[in-house]
Amino acid sequence: MKYILNFKTIFTVLPFLLVHLVTFGQSTGSFQGKIIEQATKQPVMGASIVIDNTQLGAITDDSGLFEINNIPVGTHSVTISYIGFQTKKLNEIMIVPNKTYYTELELLEEVAELDGVTVTLYKGETNPLTPVSAFSYSREEIFRNPGAQGDIMRALSSLPGVVSSGSQFSAIAARGQGTRDNVYMVDDIPMFNLSHLEAEGFNSGFNDPNGGRFSIFAPRIIDNVQFQNGGFGATYGRRSSSFLSLGVKEGNRASWSLSGQFDLLGATLIADGPISEKTSVFVSARYQNFSMLINMLNEQQSSVAFGDFLIKTTTQLNEKNKLSVIAMINPENTSRTIDDLEPGIEINDDNSGRTILWDHERRQAVAGLNLRTLLNSSSYLTNVLYFRSSSVDNNFGRFYPTLDAEGVVLDPLAGGYEERIRNILNEQREIGFRSIYTKNFKKLSLTAGVDVASVQLDYERNLSRMDTIYSFRTRDIADNPTQYYDILDPDLFNSNFDENAFNGSGYVNLSWQVSDRFTLNPGVRYDYTGFSEEHTISPRLSGSFLLSEKHSLNFSTGIYYQDVAYPDIAGQTEDHLLENERSFQSILGYKIQLSSDLKFVAEGWYKDFDNVVVQPNRAQSFMTNDGTGHAYGADISLTKRLSKNYYGQISYSYMESVRDDNDGLGEYDYIFSVPHTISLLGSYKPNDKWIFSGKFRYSTGRPVDEYTIHEDVFNDPNFVRYGQEITRVNGDRLDDFISLDIRVDYNVIRSWGTFSAFVDLVNVSNRFNVNMETFIPETGVISNIGLGVFPTFGVRVEL
């Protein structure tokens, strides 16, 4: 049954959230912070900070510090300027009574391209080191992104060249590659992944390419986002598609604040403030449980819950040393047991779960230290020590019901049940160290660093007995072409891997201002990968040529290697090592900085892949590096950054991505080959109380297999099963994805703090957008996994 929601449920509740709210009388707050130079991290003395449309302002002292008092409550824009640096604007700072807003800001040196132009303050976008495919989000833009529900991964899906499975899933795929191909950094710490509820082993027992469903970061945790859709420099590697850097908010060094958000799925609590003269702390705790939403959407019963807990301290040890300490833990659990089953459920329904039982537990944890040391006026050193772990325990079973002719369950346990046919245990632990040196000369900047890590992988995949797979490729049954099913054999499926490996990397990046108009960024990266026992060299080059003050041509090219996924490594025999995948990438772009907060970007790109890991038989763990492929496309975007109470984006992307397993069957469309994507996004704030946001997304349906259905494959009327023979991999497509998302926020300032209420509706038309198809062997029906309308609403209080 597709999601059908009674909207009266939402709009009956909402008015009660707004009753008796009145604004607080005029009062004041303060604004404090520190201004540093982005290139050297040195404090900027003498910078001017002005609260727009007021007579209030300040000048930074010799430590880069400033303080502005008696600011009227409400939201304000701030202008930061200093001779020789780009003038910046900081928008949407919220001043509340008797509290201090604190921030640390970075200024970029002035370049010819931006001479005389005020650039809205978003970290990284005007950096000569990232001339192509660079986008940023502020904390406020993430929160206000309609349909994202405060989730950074869902917010990124509207960027040009970025696609996701959509609907249920939030993990992103960039420019013709997959959800596992992105570099993720959180406060300079490399991360395994950033999502909850990734269904490893749900279908055939191997990885799910759709990725996870929700970010591990609660709303308002991430302070700044840098995203580069390919063409990133040699500082980052081991993944080849895109680069995503997330900066976790630092605690307020001037005053304490407490906030709580309570919505349909659960609650988020945040506290931040100073704990000493030199140290601030930021703490967040979130718990989400989907029981209420499952009941509201009249879905078949299952249990889904996760939590996210984070603490970060920031200490200015002295004038030259700043230390950040961060720790996160992200548990999750989802299950469907015999207690959730009852007569009357329809296994042919969309999102039915078929006849599968599951019990999934996962726990991610990260702890890290980040020490930034100013060596002199032109150089600094960043040292990062971290530990990260991921623990997965997945169990899959099956129940054997009696069904009527329409697939309705008469007795769910008539034939009994098995709770644990397949089991996956995936324990990953890594201890790592990164040291990055940055030196600035007059027309040249140098970045050089080393990364080392010790990786422990303990992986078990167990099949308790011989099992039958009813969805198979024609070649999988080549030895017996009249057998319309495949056998999952424990001897070919099971794996047991418990090994340590050492990974080491070294890299050098230069940014050379060849002339006033031409900047060149050469770099090279070396990687040693322990599990593949492989040494690789990755040269890269990017640059920018200024056609005029506002127009520029930008380019990037290079070689990128990608480590083999750990579950794929674990499935091979000792004498069979998989090699790292390799891609050659090129990007050519044209940018117009139309105004201080408006830019137009057009880019074309091409990628060539080899050494791609492929699975010759879907019922076996054995894999090879026989795959090749290529992808190409173009992205066009017009982006209005958050200023003057509104922001927006219009983008169109064209993409083709194909792979060839070199098995004699030829090329096929890659699972994330989506030829056409259109995204329209806008947000408007007419006053300090109301914010209205909307987003429209369209994309071509994702590739899906062509198939033939075979009836009664065992020729047994007492045990009828159907077989799905895949005759052409990704030879068809799902229906197009179309979604209109709307968000409304209401805010009011009171004497004790602020109160907010919000409604965020994903896919308000309730169109059922399909992520993927699943085959039901008991009935021969194709069931869809997808989502219609996905509502959330709640309140937020900040003290």
C-alpha cells in the first residue's frame, strides 16, 4: 500500500504550537568573535566589523578579537572588511536578550577576480585552491533547506551533479559514481560514512548500493560545509568521486545556551558555552524513533530507532595553539520479528518487506584531537590524532505464510519461520594520525602532509544452510539453463576475515599565482594500501584564468585511486587480492560572479574508470578487477546565497555513466546514471517571525534490470515459487523522480530565549517515488521500495 496521509493530522496539531506566542519587548544582546586570515590562520588586527543598518561596530585588537554590545534583538547582517582582504558578509546572526553571539571568521586575501566585490561569507567557495565544483552551506541554510529536515546529506542532494536514491535514502552519489565513493571529513577526521540505516546484506547478502537513510548529525550541529564535486586536490584521497568537509559547531566562548527540538520522530538537546576562560564546550544528544510515523502512514510494523551523541571542546591554549577534542557515538537498531506479523498483511504491497525477518544493530564511534599551531606569520601546522570504529551485527531470516490469491497473509507462521539464515558481523577499527603543514609565500602557497593509519578488520559472513535465490542473471545459471533459480552455497558465500593493515599517504599541493589573472594548483599524492599491498601515485592539476573582474575559466584534471570496500576484501581468498580502482577525471568550467551573493557556474566533466571491482556471480563472494567504464556530463547552476532575507538555487545536470564487466555482455548503465536532473530551491524570510521555503526536484528514473518471470520453477503445486531471470542488467528505468517539498518556520523571541515551530513536508503531492524494485518469489510480483509524503513537524526552544 502506498503512503496515503491525512493532512488534517498535521494541520490540526500545528495551531496549538503557536497559541499564546507574543514577541518580547525591545531588548539587547552582544556579538563577539575573532577574525583570522584563512591562508595563515593568523589573527587580523584592525579589521572593521559593522552591524548593517545600525551605527554599531568594532575594530579587532592585536589578537583579532572584537566585541559589540547593546545590539537590538532579532536577526542581523554583518559586514567585515580589511584592506587587502575580500570584504565579507555574515548573514542571519540571531541576537537574543542578554546573550552573546560568538563566532570565529576567516578572511581570504583579495584577488583580481573579486576586486571591489563584497563576497558573502561561505568558507571555501572563493579559495584559489578549489577553483572547480565548489559549494558551501551555512548552518542556517542547512536548517532551512526544505525537505531536508535539517539533514545535511538530504540538503546536498539538491546540488548540481549530485543524485541520491531519493525518497527513503539520503546518501549521495556524485557525477556518475556511487554512494561509497565520496571522501568524508569531519573536523579533518576521515569518516567511514555519515549515514544511518544502511542495509548491508538485505537483498543477496552483499552491499546495498543505495547507502544510508539519515545523517548521523542532528539539525544545527554542522556549522559549515565545503563540498567539491570532483577535481579536489592531492590532500585528499582513498575515495575518488567527491569531497565533503563538515565543520562541527564550536561552543560559545562568551555565554551559555540550551536548546531542545521536539518533533514527530523524537528529540534533540543541545548545550554549549564556556567552561573556562580558554575552553568552550558543545554537547548534543538526539534520539529518533519511527513508531509514530509508521502508524501515521499505515505501514507494516517494524522497529526503527537511532541515536546520535556528540561532545566537542575547543581550547585556545595560547596565542599560537588551538586544540579541539571531539567524540561521537551513533547507535542504531531496526528489526522485524515474528511479533510484528499478523494475518491480513499483503506481501505484494510496496515497502512490504516481503517474507523477510531481520534484526540489525550498528554502532559507530569517533574520537579525535585536532591541534593547530601557528609556526610564524606565514605558516601553520595541523596535527590530527583519531580513533574510529564501526560495529555491525545483521541477522536475516524468513517466515513461511499461507497466502490467498492476492498475496494476503492468512497465517504468517503456517510453515514456521527461521530467524537467522544469514548473519553478517562487520567490526572495523582504525587509529590514525594526520600532519599537514601550510606555508604561504608572496605568490605561492604550499601544503604538504602525511597520513598514517592502522586498520583492524574483523568480518564474518555466515549462511547457516543452502539457500535459494529466485532473482538471478542469465549467466549465473549457465551450467543449467533450465534451472530458473540460483543456489546460495555456504562454501561460496561465507567468509571469515580477521586482519590488520597499515595505510600510509604523503601529498604535496602548490597554489601558484602565475600572474594577476592566472592561478595554477599542481599536486601529487602517494598512497600505500595495506589490504591490497599496493603503491599508487596520483598527480593532479587545477587552475583558474580570470577573463575579467567577474568572469573566469576554471579547470581540473588528475588521477584518483579508490580503496576496495572492506566487505569486498573480506570475501576473497588469501591468495586473491583485489586492487584499488582507478579513475582519470577532467573538468572545465566557466563562472560569473554576478554580484556579491549571486553566481552562475557551468561545468563539463569526463571520467574514465578501470580496475573496477565486479562480481561475476551474484550468489558468490568472489570478485575481480575486470570492470571498466566511463562517465560524462554537464552541470549548470545559478546560486543566490543567503542575504537580504532570501536565498535560492536553480540547477540542471546532464549525466551518462556506463560500466562494462568485460564478461562478453557489453556495456550497461551504471545504477546512478541519471541523464536529467532539475532542482529549484528558494527560501524567503519576510520578517523575524516567519520563514517560507520550497524545493522542487525532478530526475530521470534510475536504471533497473530487464527481466523475465518464470512460473512454478520447481514444478510442485504444493510449493509454488516464481523465478526472476535478469536478461539485461540495468536495461530499463524506474519512473521519473518528482518531488515538491515545503517548509514553514515560525520564530519568536521571548525574555527567556527563543521559541520556534516548524512544519517540513517532503513530497507534498504524495507521489510514490520508487527507489528500487524487489521480487517476491511466492507470488511472482515486483514490489517497489519508495516513499510518498514524508512529514515532520515540531517545536524548538532555546534558552
